[in-house]
Amino acid sequence: MKASEIYDARARKIFGGMGIYTGEKMFAILEEDLVSFKLSPEDREKALTLDGAYVFKPAEEGHSEMPEYIVMPPNVLDDDAKFQGWLIKSAEYVRSKMKAVS
């Protein structure tokens, strides 16, 4: 909810779940009880060291892995501070890419 205030976040259906966008760029995917964040290469490396984190692959058939998106482990989802930290990294990464294009 805080993300919606700070990043003008909104949701759209995607892959049988919801894509969370800031502007026109998606920075998170919600699929059942999973949350995946789009992360910079450096943050992806860090995230993948977390026990239970892995690269997102849509559940729908015919889709391959999406290496920029990392599924967050339950210990991150259950900790508000950790969750917000990763959410901010994700949203800021996407916003920085939007600025670089403009």
C-alpha cells in the first residue's frame, strides 16, 4: 500500500497474477502467495543469496524464466522492513531505467 503512494503504483493482470507498475514500467509480480521484484544486476546477485529466493518463471505454459525478476523468500515477505527495502530497490531501479530512456 505504501508503494502505491510513493511510486504511483497500479496493478494489471499478467501471467495469471498481477503486475505492479510505476508509470508504464512493471517492477513487481504478484502470483498467488509469491512476490517477485525486478532488480538491478547487483541486487539480483544479492537476492539470489537469500535462502529460498529464485528466478521467476510464469506458471502459465510456454513462458520462460524472467531473469530480472527474483521471487522473494517467505522470510522477506514476513518482515515489513526487509520487504520494503526490496520493494524500494525494485521500484527505484525501474524508475532509473525510465529516466535513462527519456
